[in-house]
Amino acid sequence: MSQALAQPESGRHPVDQVLPPGRLGLLGLQHVLVMYTGCVAVPLVFGSVAKLDTSTIGLLINADLLVAGLVTLLQALGIGKVLGVRLPVVAGATFTAVTPMILIAGEYGMQAVYGSMIAAGVFGLLVAVPFARAVRFFPPLVSGSVITVIGLSLIGVAAGLIAGLDPTAEDYAAPSNLALAGGIVLLIVIISRFTSGFLSQLGVLLGLAAGTLVAIPMGLTDFSSVGQADWVGLAAPFHFGAPQFPLAAVISMCVVMLVTFTESTADMLAVGDMTGRPLTKADLARGLAGDGVSGIFGGIMNGFVDTVFAQNVGLVGMTKVRSRYVAAVAGGILVLLGLVPKLGEVVAALPGPVVGAAGLVMFATVTAVGINTLRKVEFEGTNNLLIVAVSIGVGMLPVAAPTIYHAFPTWVQIIGGSAITSATLTAFLLNLLFNHTPGRRKPAVADESPATPAANTP
């Protein structure tokens, strides 16, 4: 979309201008297309690894879109002086929560997954203001290390979807499945290399579509459940039963909320700069509170924790369209998509190798974003290299050896067994020790500026 689509209204800041309905709809749909794949990939990956049936995964996809739409509306329009950053930002499910949710589901069940999500949402509401004031304790040194671990830890999940989750199965790592996945990755690379602008941002989505078409004659698809799904519907709250709140699960999801805060902080600050409306600490706190609300909404409606999507931040920079009402329209479209169960069933029926190939690209991109974030860190004359090394090492331990904490109590297994949780705690504490205590070496240049993470970026 060209910059000409957004002509400023006299007397109004560009963020607050209301475009004509046709332009609003088109620009809002563009935002949805850019973030759709990254958003639905979270329930797809979680549902597949948690061994949920296709219908249940479809339910999670619809809930995911519904919650993302509601939170996007909240962020774009705001509620008084309490909630919403009131910027053109779009929210969607974060990959940060995937690994902890898988661990919690395996140990305690789905009721604990959503109970701990609700608790994390309440925690997010309580700490939004303090976090906005203490963001300097989560510099690129911390967030870059964590985001790198997020991407690395999820690559194994993508491999499981491509090869299969049962190494003893006859079709495990079948050459045809590997070839299909490789072809999808190649297609995504070709689209990114030989196209530009909006089309290049749809590489993953086009790869999913093309891979599914190829998978049909290979006998890898089963869309039988699509015909039985309703066109319009809404899953009942607490689909899996009354929420449960195991302490270890709650702690793990609260750490996820803090990591999500670092993602959203960077992206909201970036949008504030792009739109010419720099954020105050109060603005930032309202935006972070929106992330907290996503945990509560997600826990009740069987959805996921949301964060501000970085790819949509990039779209704002590319189009120069600064109206927050464009994001509000995108939120409305997401809500409508979340009310179409048949669509969720179609997405849920995508073959594992297809989802895994797209996931491989997205997860590896997350890793690259983490590495790029670490470029802002001053390593010369500091202990920051040691902090990064130890944080990544501790975080990757349970990925390299999943049963390493088997002899410890369950709560240790849940917290320590999550690469994201353990990496976050390690990086945060080491940063405090080396860079925020007396007698420290030269502090990192990036200590005072938040990260530019995008763990949701495909």
C-alpha cells in the first residue's frame, strides 16, 4: 500500500485520523494477512505436540484468533486511562509460551495450562506499571539471550512435526516428507529473494498453501472433520474444564509474561517513534496491561498469551500509515475469523511436514532476531559475553537433555525444564549481578534501552 492512502486530517494527529471505510478495510486486511501465519502457527504447534485431535486444535485456532482480535481492539482503541496503548499495533499469540505450555500440559493437563495462563494474566496486570518503570533491567543483553533460546528450543519442535513424533513408526522421517518440507523451505526462500514489499511478507503463508496442495496427492491430508464443523460458532469458556493452578506452572507462565513484556515494550516504542507519538511510561504501562488481559482472555476462552506482533510494526514503517483505526479494523477482522469454526478446522488439518517446514523458518528467524538484538550489547571490557554464554547454555540444557531434571521435584522440572524460563531467570539475575551491583565493570551501552525482540516474527 502506498503512503498516499493515508492523507492526514487537519487538526488531528496522524495516529488518530479516521480513513475512509474502503481504505480502512483494505489496510486492516493487509495487517491480518501479514500476521495470520505467525498467529495460527502457535496453536498448530502446541496442539500437535500436545497430541490434541484435529477438532480440538481447530477450536484452539479459533480461540487464538478471537483473543488476538479482542486484544488488538483493546490496544488500538483503549479503555480510559487504564488499558491500551492507542497506537496502530496488532496483537497475536507469542511463541514464548509454547514450550512452557507443552511441559505444563504433559505434567498437569490442559486445565493447568489455562489456569496458569489466567494467573499470569493477573500477574501481568499487577506488574505492568512497575515493569514500565524498570524496563532498564531487561536490556538487549537479557532479551537477546532469551529470544535466541526461544528460537533454538523450538527448532526441535519443528523437526518433530516434519519427521514425526514417534521414532519407532514406519513412516518416521520418510524421505517423501523430508522432501516436501525441504521444498516448502525452498519456496519461502525463493519468494523472499525474488519478490518485494507486501508479497515477500506472505512467503510463509504461500508456502503453507503450496505445501498443502502437494500433500493432498501424497495422502498426507485429512479434511474429513471440516464438513462437520459449523460455519459460525464460539467455543464455550473453559472448554477443558475448571482451571487449575499448580504453583510451578503459574511461576513458569509468569516468567513467560515478563518475556512477553520485553517483546511488546520494544515494539510499542518502535511504533511510537514511527508515528511521531513517543510513549510515556503511562502509555507503555497501559500497553503492557493489554498483554496481561490477553492472558486472562486466553485462559478463559482457550486461547494464548498475546504480544505486539513485530511484522505489523514493520508494515507500519513500510506503508507509513499511522492511523490506529486501521489496527482496530484488523482486530475486528480477527474476531470475525475467530467465529468461523470451519476455517479453524481447515487450518488444523494441515499436514505435520507442512506446518513443521513453515515453523522451521519462523523459529530459525526468531533465533536470528535474538542474535541481531545482541548486536546492540557492548561486549568489550564487560562480562556481557559470559552472561550471554551462561544464559544460553543453561537455557538449552533441557533441550539437549529433556530428562536432565527428572530426579528433582515436579516444580523444578517445570521451571528448569523450560528453556525459556531458565534462560530468562539466568540472564536477568546475571545482568543484575554484573551490571547493577557495586564494583561492576563498564556497563553495557544498551542497558538503558529496551530490546527489539520479535519472537512472533515469521
